[in-house]
Amino acid sequence: KNQVEQSPQSLIILEGKNCTLQCNYTVSPFSNLRWYKQDTGRGPVSLTIMTFSENTKSNGRYTATLDADTKQSSLHITASQLSDSASYICVVSETGGFKTIFGAGTRLFVKA
Amino acid sequence: DAEITQSPRHKITETGRQVTLACHQTWNHNNMFWYRQDLGHGLRLIHYSYGVQDTNKGEVSDGYSVSRSNTEDLPLTLESAASSQTSVYFCASSEDGTRGDTQYFGPGTRLTVL
């Protein structure tokens, strides 16, 4: 069964600190992996997308990595800001169709 | 600017009532999706559409229906609302779903079934 598992479920960090969120997946055949940011009360917004051949992608202070061999991805947030408080969702798509599986998300709290 | 909107943003209804949630996008995307989001679960696909007159069931489609009469709109209908359908519903659209393209999400509708 195709699955996407994220860890930790929630995380509290101080403003200015770095953090790393994890995503493990079993989706096959693999097409791409996205990280979305979801602010409270809003829909998810795409941060990064990586295909099989890409192992890192950056978007400002967000850097995503992908190891397609071990089926693991991480999202690293540098110099966190209060506005980074949100849920971060890992999403993996199969090739050839609409099969897109969402992880349950990691809830990040950045404290002043 | 192109956007995707949902209405209403909040809805309270009673068990057994029919409810329709609206989704409208101005991206001119062919592909539209409906998801529900519950605590402890990832977004789960209810129905999706590749284009006008096309609709397909997702993993949690029981009790829901959609219709696609034009490119811009994909209304979601709960034929007879149940308490288990209390959730936050998100509509999304994408340009090319066969490549797992980025989906653009609406702001969500919070539905409570009493």
C-alpha cells in the first residue's frame, strides 16, 4: 500500500533556529515529491517539487532534499521566523495518473 | 489575478440534509479536485475531474457527488449529510494532472453536520 509518513507530528522551535522535517514514502512508481506549507485556516501552498533525478531544491530559506533510493525526503528551514509557524505536508505522486498521496503533515510552532 | 475560491467558508447543517459546496477557479485549469482534511489524516481525495463532463471517484467518495458542466466550476454535493462528513473541505485545480502537477488550493470550507 502506498504511504507517506511524516515526522515529527509536531515541533516547537525558537525564532532564528533551524529545523528539519522528515518524510518517508513507499509510493511506487514514483513521479515527484512536493512539500506544501499550510497556514492555519488556509489551503496548502506548494513550496518545492522534486522529480526522481533531483536531490535538492531550494525556495528561499526552505531546502528540500530527496533520496529516491531510500525513499526519504527532508525539508530544512533555516533561520526560522514566526511566519514559518504552519503545517508542512509532504506529497508524493505516482507516474502516469492522478494518484497523489498526502502525508498527515508536521505542525511547526516557532516561538519568539 | 487568477484564483480559486470556495463558498461558503463555513456551513452548519443537520443530518440528512443535502448540501452543496461551491468551487470556482479562474486559472482555466482542466483538472479539479475535492479533498477532505481531518485531524490526524492527510488530505484525502473525494472526487476529481479531468475536464468538462468528466468526473471520477477518489478514495473516499461514498456519500458525495460532483458534476462538471464548465471549466471553472466543480460543485461538491453531499446527498444526505452525515455526522461523519463533518470536516474541512478543500478544492484544488492543476494544469496537467497526469504529471502530478502542482495543485492550487482554495481556502477551504469548514462543514459541521449536527
